[in-house]
Amino acid sequence: MLDVRRVDIDKTKRSIVISDIHANLELFKKLLDKLNYTNDDYLFINGDLCEKGDNSLDVIEFVRNLSRETKHVYVTKGNCDVLHRSVYNGSEWIIPYMNTRKKSVLNEMLSIKGRSLDDFPSLEELSQFYRQHFHNEIEWIESLPIAYETDDYIIVHAGIDRIEDWKKTEESMALSIPAFYEKEHNAEKMVIVGHWPVVNYRSDEICSHNPIIDFHKRIISIDGGNQIKDDGQLNALVIEKDTYTFIYVDELKEEKVIQRDYTDSLNRKGTVTYPNYEMKIIKKEPYFTLCENSNLGLQQWIKNEYLSYKEDQVYCKDDLSTTFLSVKLGEKVWIVDKECDGFVLVKNRDGEVGWIPFECLGS
């Protein structure tokens, strides 16, 4: 049975749900400022405080302090928060993981003490190191529940199984079930999750990292791809008077003002995401190539610079927007990629990511 804790919400106050901070303390603080967060708000932090960013331990300490300041801060575990278990359990895969993922809380703990992975001949000795030096942080993480439940919603990092009693979901699934939005559940309440970047669900939709709020499926998915996607963002779901809205922040710095209107009359939209990179060329044009996504059977316009040719196969090199945005004179956008010919990849104020002609930015 999952560790699920009940929260009675005063609906005259805001509830805020944030997930997947991924060791980015600066962005998390920026989001709290943009929210005008106060101790009167209910703040749910739905897992994955750690990994992928530079400040896992600082995020842990900051969130612990927040939870000490007010009883209205609620934190759940995420799969990235419990990697120490793999060391403790002697799971050999953790060694190549740590060697590959330098921005890991496990490596950060070593670095702070002036140690490296090479200093430990065995996982048992590495385990002793973490137990000796970071017992308090690990104990706090392990004290966190898997889920919170209110009258109206369930907050869990990755998802729940489609079973009669959702609380009997295996903990490993609640922490790391993939693509939960594509599944169904039997709970009668809205289930709020992070874990799986929402842009992964938008292969044939306008490219965006904004939360998906689906009342029919009773699922809200809020992982904005922070620290995973180049144009990703940290989302906050805001629940106020039974209304769901959201606010986001990202790390895009270069702001531009549109100098010329542009309308994409063909309504081209879509997104390429891992692992659906294999393409079949339909028609090549000077700036873009119309392709069929081999795994999805969708037609997508791929920027020519992002195509890779290996023997007889064609691939998109990375995650990529295949959306074309329409823009208006005076509109503000933020630059994602300006290194390609003819077109620039931008993000607009609504969080939509797509291509516009360079001329829209003026000289």
C-alpha cells in the first residue's frame, strides 16, 4: 500500500503544485516570485527535486526550510530523489549512470566532500560514505510520502495503476510509470502528475511545454521539461476557487520584438521527441523537408539543419518543434535557435514554440 497522506484544503486559499525542479534552485525561486507565493498558500512539490541541474543539495535544503516555515508545504518523492537506494541495494547499473550523468545528486555529494567515484572500490563502501555524510538529507527524503490526497485531487509524481484501489499501486510505478497521460485510471478524482514531459504528448499538436489539463481523463500533467529540453520550463499549476490555471518560468534570455507580421496559412504544427527520430523524406524544400515520422506515421516539417543522414536512413538529430508560428507586429518572443538559415525558432508569450522567418525580427 502506498504512503498516501490526506490534506484538508481551505478552498478560499490558493493551492500551487510544482514538480520536476531538477536541481535548479534559481529557476524555482524565480517561479515562486512570479507566483507572489506566501505562507498562506498551499504549496505541493511533486517529486524530482534532484538530478539534471547543478544544485540538488541546495534545492533539498531550501525546500526543507520552506516546510519548516509553514505547515502548508507538502513534498512527495520522485524517482530522481531516491537514487541512493540503488547504491544501498548494490545495483551495479548505478556506476555507469553516475559516470555518464555528472549532474547527479550522488556526484554532488561526493564533490562536496572532495571525493570521486574512483575512491570507492565497491558499492558497499560507497553506501557507507552516503550513510555517514548525508544521513540527514537521505532520511528526510525517505520520510516523504508517495502521494497526497484532497477532496478533489490526488498528487503523485508519475501516476497510478488502473486498479480498483489506486492506493495499491506499486511504489515503483507511482514514482516512474511512463506516459501516464496516455493511460487510464479508476480514481474518481483528478490525478496531478509530473515526471513525463508534456511536450512528449504533442507530436501532432502545437509545440508547447504548458501543462495538460484534461477533465475527461481526470489527469493534469505538469512536467515542463525543465533541465531536459532546451526550451523547457518550470510549471506551476494554480488551483483557486475550483479553477485551474498555470504560470511558468524558463531560462531563455534573448527577447525580441516582432517587426513584421507573419501568418502560417498551412497550419503546420507538431513536435519531434525521443525516441521518434527516424524519418522518411517526402519532399525537400530550401529550408525545411517534409518527412513521415517512421514510428508515428505523421507528416512533419523538419528544419534541414536538424536532419542527419546515416547510410540509407534519415533521422532528426534531436527533439524539435515542427510548428510554424504566426506572429504580429510588436509581439514579444524569446529566441530558442537562431543559427539556421531563413527561419528562427522562438517561444511566444503563450509558451508556444515554433519557426518564423528571420525577416520578422527586422535587421
